[in-house]
Amino acid sequence: MSMNSVNTNKGAMIALQNLNATNKDLGTVQNRINTGLKISTAKDNGAIWAIAQNQRAESASLNSVVSSLQRGQSVADVAMSAGTAISDILVQMKEKVLAATEAGLSTASKAALSDEYTALRDQIDTIANNATFDGVNLISSTSVNSASIKSIANADATATIDIDHVTLSKSNAKIAATLTSLTSGVTSADVRSTPT
């Protein structure tokens, strides 16, 4: 009986080569399944891998841009909602002032309207100071939590979208002027005086 070795058996050598090729292909397919990438390392194809890495980096930086813009939008939305609420309060304050000018109103009614006016005026600061998102307040008069915001607008962060702070509390000159114009023409007899 002759002893045939794998090294001398031509059919076994071909089968071994096919098995090795199949195992190599299986390893490549398994790597693609594990990573989800056709080219997962520079060893697979250096040029395509480098291009893919640049695209992955660009995609990740654009995700950061989207996140930054969404944060800026949320801060601005909170400020806009607070501004709308303050505007609504100014309308209600005007109603109170006009109601106080009605002839024949009793002192108690005028006092009640004055108290409502004062409460509405104080709500302006409350709304402005509480219009905070993620620690940023674009409309507060307090220096503790008021700030401007910059959102990155491109992948390399060379462009920004800036939103500046504006005070919408009753200490703001325009709000104070609006409050003054609401009461112009109203005499002290119409509304009792209230401390500012």
C-alpha cells in the first residue's frame, strides 16, 4: 500500500487551494457583515477607504451642524413665545388702562383695575426671566442667565448664525415707553398710583 501525502496528491492540493480561497472569501464577507462596510480597512482598498473616511468625517460634522442649528432654533422659539406672551400682556394692560378711564367707575373698581394692571406689568419680568432653554435666555434683563447664541452653520465651523440678546423686561426702554404710552392721557384720578 502506497502512502499518499497531501503534498503529493494533486487532487488534495486542488481541494486545499479551493478551501483556502473559500475561507478567505468567507472572512471578507463576514467582515463586511460585521462592519456594514464594503471597504472596512485601508488594507481592503487604500484609496477608496481614504475617500470613505473623508465622507464619514463630513457626515459626522454635518450632524453636529444640524444639532447646533436645532439648539439655536429651540432657544429662538422659546424667546419668540415669550415675546408673544409679553405682547399679549401689553394688550391686556391697555385694556385695563382704558377701562379705568370710564366715567362713573367706583374707587374700588379703579383700585381693582390698578391691581390687575400692576400684576400684568410684573408678569412681563417673570416671563422674560423664565424664557430659558438649555441655560440660555435671549430676552431676560438679568445678567445671570441672559446671553447671545452662535450656531455653527457649516461643516468646518467657519460660518455661524448669531442671535443677539435683547431685553424684553419692563426695564427695556421700548417696553417702558410702551407702558408710559398706555397710561398717557390717564389722570391719577383714573388709576391709583402704583410703585414701579
